[in-house]
Amino acid sequence: MKKTLGTMVAAMVVVLLTGTFAMAEYAAAGVGNFPYFQLGCLIIGGMTVISLKHKYEKMYTGEVTGVFALYTVLIALFTNPVIDTIKNLVG
């Protein structure tokens, strides 16, 4: 029961972070410049993390949440709106 509950919590975090990423990128970039490739990478990474959490019982839910949150930030850094913002700040 504990294994299933931890996996479900990790899955909810993955869905919420992926949804937040999609909404933020839609608000920043719009439909014409939406980063579909990064969204796909985020979904595949989330499924991988959830399957690893389900397979290995010794992984803590907090670790899985932290790993996916950092992965989401890393993916978000390589989208066009964020890169354009960094270019404007630097130069």
C-alpha cells in the first residue's frame, strides 16, 4: 500500500508540474511558438521517473519530486521565450 501511495503522489506531482510548464509556456510564447518538443521530453521524463519510483521501493517520494522539479526547470531553460529573455537581460 505504501508503494502504491508513493507512486500515486509522484504521478500527481509530475502531472501538476507538466501542466504548469505547459500553461506558463503558452502564456509566454503563444500558440505559434509553443515548445512541443520540450513538452514531449518532459512527459517522457515524467513517465520514466514514475516507473523508476514504482520499480524501486527505496526511492523516497521527496527525492522523486525534487528530481522532476529540477528536470522541469532544466527543460524550461532551453525554450525560446526564456532564451530570448536572457538575451535581452545580457545584451
